[in-house]
Amino acid sequence: MRIAVGGILHETNTFRRQAAQLSDFEIVHEKKLIAAHSGVRSYIGGMLDAAEKAGAIVEPTMFACAEAGGVIDEDAYANMLGDLLAGIERALPVDAVALALHGAGIAQAIGNIEIDICRKVRALVGPNVKIVLTLDLHGNLDASLSEVVDAAFGTNFHPHTDMFERGQDAINILPELLSGRLTPKLHIEKLPFLLVTATTMYGPMAAVNELCRSIEQEPGIIACTFFHGFVWTDTPDTGPSVLVIANGDVQRARDAAQRVARFVWERRDEFRPSALPPETAIASALGSDAWPVALLDGGDDPGGGCPGDGTHLLRAMLNASLTNTCFAAMFDPSVVAKAHAAGVGATIEVELGGKTDTRHGSPIAVTAYVKVLTDGQFLCQSPMGEGSQVVVGRTARLQIGGIDVVVVSERHQPIDTEIFLIHGIDVTRYRIIALKCTNHWRAGFAKVVKRDVLADSPGIMSRNLSDHSYTHVSRPIWPLDQSAAY
């Protein structure tokens, strides 16, 4: 069994004004792809592991991924897609193509990149080669995807601690497909719903997952996945969906998907987000009986395409004269450069953050003590992506009043404690851990944080959906339109 492996993975926030450029992507080709993902808990890592166990021959092509950002530049996308298709063509003949995609990727002049990639790969390899995918739980799926691929497996958990397992699934199904023992029939059920995603570790999302897992135990069902969608992508496909794969019976797949969709729709009020203004969130954190408390910057999460230099929450923290508090990660390469030039032990005057746009806050004029400087390189320790190399550029730990602020040169959402540890910060000794990350931190900080509070500062990931100008979503859609019905 010969399998071409590759992909283009990007979560696009269309409310971000800055387009994603080619330089924003980490791109690996052929053998470097294997080296970068072997032993890593990623989608590609799971594919490689399953292929090795199956004795399959892997033909690595190209894999490109970037931190979530704005709409992908047209030329950048064309460049990456051309590389991917050329790599697959060089690998031919193959029995299958396994692609790691996202589901909420948008490129200029293209729209949904996942359906575009899959259609072009299908045209290249022909009808007999199997195409299998991994997808992110936040995918806004194009329902026609079911017509061009043989199987697709989305992450079930948020944080996405099961990327590796879904990569394994994509490979493990291939012998059954190639032998004809399985005839996959896919159905994608869309809901007229803007769902602000929440963790699956507890609450109503955990109940949805339990239903999906129970359906997967039914005869003839191969996979059942609920996709939350990504509400900060303004497209006709935006919104949650249910993808079910059944063996030889599309009606069985449709019925199962509709069961999950009805379950979610009937409970839609339970999915309304709970978020507080920064000042109120800080007061709530200070009133906690258990420490540390995670204080989350809801309007400026780089993992959702935000600039990462928003200042609303940090300004409120400084105004509250917080002590025994740490904060990561503020994106400001100019401040990092000034700190490195001054050196450890220096006191510097800086304008921190607020350099991308005014929506996320203006720069904060502060006097900062330079405590630690690093090269910003470490290995991820979270179950989500464990073993992967993280590079955030040069960094600085600045002490501003009673707050330790980690400043980075590349946008970064802290999904584990490593960004603090490389700066000598033991988060267990702090009362408040402020994070520019709204959900993916949960796996990496699970043994540390006792409680969390979401501060919904203004920004392109604000939970107040009326703050965003939707022009392309399919209407009517709930909660923007109370007339929406499923």
C-alpha cells in the first residue's frame, strides 16, 4: 500500500484585516515532513505511525501550516497548492492520498480551500485512488466535500488532544476501503447556527460527544463527528455540522447525522458563551478561593487569528494593581528587540502592544524591568501536539509592577506551561495566570489551574457576535435571526 501524505492547514479569521502571507506558513517538503512529525502527536504524526504499523510505503509530499490568521493571500495559496499537487504527482502511482486539512481555511478569490484542494487532488489522481482527510473540530464544512473524498475524520475534543488518533484513523481505514470490505457513504448535515465553540471536557459539548460516540457503536456506522464550526469566519459555510460515515448506506449516515443535529439544536441556548468585561473578570478572579486562576483574553487569542498584541486586558490588570500575576504571550517584536539591546537587569521605557490595529487597544506606556531573555524555542509538552517544536522568536520576560509579562516576536497562544518555564516562571506559585488563549490551554494546564474566567475584551474574537459585521453567512441564522429554524 502506497500512500501520499501532505496537506495545507489554516484556520482563517475573515475579520482580521491583514492577509496571511506565504512567510506566515511553516512549510516542509518530502523527507523533512517525516522528520518533523515522526513521534509527534499531530495529524501527520498519527498518519505516519499507522502507516508504519501497517507496513505501508509513505510518499511524503508537502505540508504547510500557520497560526490562525487572516484570509490567505491568493498568490501564497496558489504557491502552496502547486507544491502539494506537484508532490502528489511525483509520488504517483499511489493507492491513497492522506491529507491533513482544517476545514475553515479561506483564500482570496477561492473561498473554502478544503473543497478546492480535494477537487484538484481528485482530478489529479482519478476516481480509483482513495482520498482520506483529517479535519479540525472548528471546520466550517462544505457539504459537497462528501462527493469528492472517501473518508474524513475530525477531532472530537477541544482542546484537540486527539489529532494523533484521527491521523491514525485516516490510515487505518484504507485497507478496508481498498479491499472493498467497506463502502463508505458520507453525509454532512449543516445547522443554521453560529456556535461559539466551547470545551468538550465538560458541560453541553461533552454530552454531544457522548451521543456521537454511542452512535459510532451502532451497526454500519464508521464515524460520527460534530464540528463546532468557526464563527469568526464569515462565509456561506460558517456554522456547525455533523459528518457521519456509514458502510454502504447513505440514508443511515443521514439519519444519524440528523439525530445529532436535532440534539444540538434543541439545546442551543445551553451553548451561549459566558464572558465578562475585563474589569469584571479580574474582580471575579480575585474573589476566587482556589489558586491559580486562569484569566483568559477572549478578544485576542492568536489561536483564532487575533493579532496577539491586544492591550485591553493587560491595561485593566495594571489598573487593578495586580500582584503575583503572570501573563503570556504579548506579541511585540520591537519591545523584545529593545529588551535584548538593553540586556538582563536593565530598566526600559516601552510602548507595549497595540501596534497591529486600534480595535484591540492602544499601546501601553510602561516602565519594565528586564528579568529574562530567551531564543523562544521549546518542545510542546501538551497532549495537543506533544513533541512538536515551537518557535516564537526572541522573547523577553518583563516585570511591570506586580505582573510578569512574557513578550514574544511571533504570535503565540500558550497551550502549555512551557512558555513560562523557559522564562523561569513556575505558574503554580502565582495567583493569576493570564493567557492569550481561550480553550486550548486546558489540556496543558489541567493539573495546575483551579478555575478560569473569560474576559471578553473588544477584538475579532469577541463572544458578542453583534460586534462583527457578517455579510456572507447563510441567513437566517441563530442567534442573529430568531426566525432561524432547523
